Amino acid sequence: MKLKKRTIRSRLRGSRTAGYGFRQKHKGHGNKGGFGKSGTGKRASHNRQRAMMWAEKEGFKSYLGKSGMASASTAKKKTFQINLSDIQRNYEGNKIELKKYKILGRGDGFKAEIYAREASKTAIEKMEKAGGKIILNSEKIDEKKSVENKTK
């Protein structure tokens, strides 16, 4: 009596690897360690994963190196700037405090005192023509020093 030989597929069902070698090779995630950073150092790509872990520790966004034109170690200088036209449109009153801002000269001058960190030459000229004034932080410090010297 001739018996039908079972196929290799059916013979391997129930075995640990089912003919796929390493058990995780047939789990739908490729030949990687698992999820996230699991399996680091267990595959041929362990150098990449080690580099990724080092890069994150050092503060880079990815292991592929520094991103952008400026290096990650240099902080960008933040300057807040505002034009005379924007000040006139959005602020009211005789005294306007914009101590973090640099005043730029686009727009017309108006009658008010603006306290600012910096100002462009054109902004100062336009404000003085209109009867206003821009008072810079450094001027306030100089005034305080001169008052202290006079009292002594």
C-alpha cells in the first residue's frame, strides 16, 4: 500500500520555527530585534543602533549627525523686533513698554514714549520728528548712574 508523503510545510507546523530558522524571522517585523531599541547588539545593524543611542545621549536629534546649517551646540540669538506701524496700530497710551524689543523704522512716528531694548536710527528720527521719544534700556542705566554720582 502506497502512503502519501506529507509536504514539508505540514510536517514543520507545530515546530518551534516552522522552517523559518530563527523564531522571530516570521513574525512580520523583518529581521530586527523587536520594537523600539530592543535587540540592540544582536544583529548586524548593532553599530547603527549603538550610534543612535550615543547620539540621543549627546543631544542630537538623530544618529545621522547634526541637522541644519548651524551646529546643535550653538544657540540661536533671539531678537524680538517690532515696527513703528505695528506699535501705533496695537498699543495705546503715552508710555509704551517694549523692553525686550528692538524698534524698527517702518511706519510713521507718533507722539508717545517708547521704552525699548534697542532702536534703529530711522525709528528714533521719525519719533523725534513727530514729537515722540524712544528711551533705550542703556539710557536708563546711564541716567541712574549720573543721578547717583550727583547725590554723592
